[in-house]
Amino acid sequence: MSPGAASAGRATGSTPDSPIRRGLALLVAGSLFMEILDGTVIAPAAPHIAASFDVPAVAVNVVVTAYVLTLAVLIPISGWLTDRYGARRIFMIAISAFTLASVGCAAAISLPMLTATRVLQGAGGAMMVPVGRLVVLRTTAKSQLMTAIAYLTWPALVAPVIAPALGGVLSSYADWRWIFLINVPLGLVGLVLARRLVPDVRGAGAERLDWRGFVLTAVGVVALVVGMENIGSATPDPTGAVTALVVAGASLTVAVRYLLRVPRPLLDLRILRIATYRVTASGGAVFRAVISAIPFLLPVFLQVGFGWTAAKAGFVVIFLFLGNLAIKPLTTPLMRRFGIKPVLFLAITSSAVFLFGIALLEADTPLPLMAALLVLSGTVRSIGFSAYNSAAFADVEPERMTPANTLMSTIQELGAGLGVAVGALLVRLGGPLGNAIGLGDGAAAPFRIAFALLALLLAFPAIEALLLSRTAGRQVTGRR
């Protein structure tokens, strides 16, 4: 069990009659809204950001990837920081760091500077939301837990719907830097409220942090991303790319062996022995990576390939998330009626079909048809995520739930970050590949190739879903 995981299992500070702290729950929900918004708002503005830095639009993917991967690397130590230094202090430091980094992003004068400030923003986000969520869970009675979780869920549903349009409008009619400056008043209000609403929850005595596991994992992930970015850059450095990938392979290999050997690792990989959890961690990570690449690539495709404005592209991308939102109430009944295995397989294969459909879009495709395609794509995306999330913890013992949650959160963030990086890499490779197979060298061709290749990557999770037991996840679906 990881240090943060162990601490999360300690006394919550709540009693059976503890009322839900609505102000605290709403504050944490607001911080989650701000984090998700910043993770998705950049895509429609990518061409404008690229133009101001004189780089290709797809190169802006590193800004998204750096943010998400920083979250993934730092999330595992958030629980330990809370136990060691207290929730109020860490939460306020996190909001301050996120807000100051937002100012730095707005002031960036180059892509490397923007990437560096996004890393700082990710560091703030990695402490802000997990620590806030942990405080809510520790101070809420079991009888009120579902209500508290409901408060923490709405930002994940609403923020992605708002973000594409907001990013497109701000970059088209104001300046892309306002995307980050809107965080400043939100951060200042959050800082004032945090001082009043966040209790100084901490552990009875924080265990020693697994620094070796943290460093090995962080070095491996960072080197992997650096290597992938180098391969896909306009002027790749073969020596640098190979060196980074070798470092990544060596560091991650040593990290895995170490984490499996020590009694209290940062991330407990032994949980991967549980079949349903392992499928979610492997095939689910590939599914999340592919699906996470779409909201980044699609608005850039519409602007670069079709010549649309950022505002128009941002509004069209909303249909993707509307499908995701609309189907949510039906995902649980679907799994209870048919079981996780068939629902999961259908979601994966349908996602692949709709990706091919996106690849075939033209500038003169009727808007209602385009909207319908994106709504359907968002629908099966939501069903797939729900099925994977349900299967993940179906067979995990209660005493191992916290380390399982820590590991899964890290894997999901890694999948999302690497998905954007892989999507951008496929666009860069799509130009030469399109010429080689006779698709021409138009601005839209590399994106079409990328969407098609992303669809093919879904073959792996589809095969894994087929191999699942028919009774997989029946503990949570209630289906026999």
C-alpha cells in the first residue's frame, strides 16, 4: 500500500451524524471545475497559440500533455502531503500555485515557457483536487457520502461542455491569453474560502514517503514523453529521441520491479493480478488514450483542415460532450440489463467506427450530420468509460480499495496525457504517410490518417473485452 493510500484509510474525522459540509463540497467542486476546464479549453485555441509562437498548431499538444502528465506523476503523493502538513495548508498552497501559474501561462512568450508554466499549473492541480476530495470524504458521514460525491461529480460533466466554446470564443474575439487569466479571480475567491471552509485535517503520523518509487516513476514518464515529442517534432533529433526512450524503458522497468518488491510502495502494482482491474488498467488505458485525443485533434482539424474559426470549431465540439452527458443516466441500466462485457465491447467497436466517420468528414458535410456523428461518438465514449469504471473495482477487496483507487487515478491521467501526445504524433506522421498511399498533401489529410490510426488502436481493448468472463463485474451490476 502506498503512503498516501495508507493515510487515506485512517480515521476520517467524521461521525455517523456528521452533516455534509456543503460549502466545503462546493469549494472542492469549483476547484475540480477549474482543473478540468484548463485541461480541455486549450484545444480550440491551439492554432491561435501556435500562430503567436510561430509553430505548427499540432505542436501545442505538448502544453496539454505536460499538464495532464504532471497531474499523473504528482497525484500519488497528495495524500502523504495532506497527512504530513495538513489539508488546509496544502489546499491553499495548491490554489496559490495554480493561480500564479495561470498568470505565468498568460505571460508566456514562447512554447517552452508556456509548457513550463503548464507543468507548474499541473503541480497545483495535482494537490488541489485530490486533497480537497480527500477532506470531503474524511469529514462526511457514510449516510451523506452519496450526496457529497454528487457535488464533486457535476464539474466533470459540465466543464467539458463549456470549455470548447469558451476556448474558441476567447481566442477568436479576444486573445488566447484570457483562457488562463479567467483563473485569477476564481483562484483568489477560492483562496479566501479555503481559509474559512477547509478543516486542518491531517493523519496521526504520516509514513515515510516512497521517494525511490516516486523518482523512478517520474523519470520514466517524463523521459517517455520527451522521446515521443522528439520523434514527432518538425526537426527530430534521433539521438535525443533514442536516449530519452532508452532512459524511459530502463527507469520504468526498474520502477516496476521495485514497486512489486517493496512492502509499502508508492503504487501497489500487485492489484493488477485481479483480472477485471487489470483489463481496466491495460485496455482501459488504451481506450482512454484514444478517446482523450479526439477533443484535442478535432477542433484543430476543423480549423487547419477546413479553415473554420476557433469559435465555430469550439461550438461544434460541444456536441461530442453533449452525447457524453445525455447518456449518463442510462449507462448503469444498460450494464445491469446486458452485463459489462457486451456493453464494453459494443462501446469500443462503435468508438472505432465513429472515429473512421470523423476521418471522412468534409468541409461541406451538413452540420446536422456532423453533429449527429459527434453526439453518437460522445455517447459510446461515455458508455465505455462507465463500463471500465464499473469493472475496475468490482473484484477489489474493501481493504485494498484505497491503493487501487490511487493506482487507477494515476493510470487514467497517464492514459489521457499520452493519448494527446500519440494523437499529435500520428498527425505529424500522417503527412508523409498520406503522400505515400496517395491521399494527397492537403491540410486535412494528416488528421484523417491520425483518426483512422487511432481507430485501429482500439483493436487491443476490443480483443481484451472479448476475452472477459461473461460474469465480469456482476458484483456491481447485480446481473447473474
